Amino acid sequence: MKHKIYVVGMGPGAEEMMTEQAKLALEASELIVGYGVYLELLGDKYKDKEFYSTPMKQEIKRCRYCFEEAVKGKTVSIICSGDSGIYGMASLMYEIAKDYPECELEIIPGITAASSGAAVLGAPLNHDFCVISLSDLLTPWDKIEKRLRSAAEGDFAIAIYNPSSHKRADYLARACDILLEIIEPSRACGYVENIGREGTRTVTCTLKELREAKVNMFTTVFVGNSTTEIIDGKLITKRGYKVTE
């Protein structure tokens, strides 16, 4: 029998937004591995478990630790915010798994920020959409620019992850400048901070206003397509139905 490692998407962080499958995986685990902020979000519910964390930029070390401890006989979970396969650890875990054939991965999906943020704002992703991260830590900025332009030209609704950080304070403005080359300044947009956590804040605005917004790394940004409207304070992308009186 192979040693089991769960790769768990824990959603935004609130327990009620975590799937039952994710809870069962964590309960079955002796060791829970993750970025420190995500471990803190678990609160006291799993305080009887062993925890292990590494700082940002040490994801490979974190993942290898999972396999090393699993080989010793421990049942291990590695947690990711949102969904483990959307900007999470799932792909990296599969890459490293090649070195540990005696281990077996089980991917546990979670509610990603695009879904949970959209639900708070209204229905901004109710037609074709794409998700783009502005983090250039692993992706060159010129490729991010190309993806932004392609999304705008294709009239996709866009969910933007990692719009800002201390070192990337102007990245959202830079992204908006690229979109404004193609999209009108009045395009309906919005953003959500701290989705599903204490201090959740939502804002609807135009693309021009979004360019001036000050956001943080816990913010998810939404840019509407050509049919998107702000209706009663909610960001709504139309599906195409012919609504009659």
C-alpha cells in the first residue's frame, strides 16, 4: 500500500467555506503542512495535529517535507488557500512525486478566490472568463502583459489574482493601463478584500477608477466584459438571455 498525501484546497479560510472532503482529509492526517498564514486560518480545530510551515519562496522544501514524512508512515496533508490545483501546490507535488514512487497523492478541490469573490460581488463571471495572476515571481511580466491583452481582445471577463504586494505596489495600475489600451475606461469592475475572512470588503467601480485603487495581496480583482453592468451595487455579467418585461 502506498503512503497517502492529501493536497487540500481549503477555500478562503472560513471553516464553513471548506468542503467536507477537505475536512475529512485534515482529520485523517497526522501532519498538516502549509504556509504559516494558512495554518493560522485553521484555528484550534486541528490543534492536536503536527504542523509544519515554511516561508514564501520555500515551496519546494515544504513539498519535499511532505514526502519525507509520508515515507516514514505519517498520513500527511499539505494545504493551499482556495483550490489546490489553481495557483496551488498540486502540480509541484506531482513533479516531486516522481522521486517518491512509494507515495500516492489525492487532490482535494476547494473554492477558489474567483468563485468566492464573484459570489460576494454578484455574478461577474457568468459568461466566458479567464483568471490571470499579476505575480511575476514565476511568470515573466511580458507574458502576463500578453495574456492581459489577449483577454481584453477576446472580451473575456477577467479575475485577477495577486494584484499587488509591497514590492509590486504599482502592478494593478500597470495592468489597467494595458487593458485601457483596448477597453473603455467606463468598463464595470470590482474587487474583494479578505474573501471569507474577517474584514471582508467589496468595491464596484469603473476600470478608470480601478487603476487608482490601492489593494493588497489578499484582494481579488474582477474586470467585466462588454456586457457587464453594476446593478444595485452588484457586478453582473450577462449570460445573453432576452429578458422581457
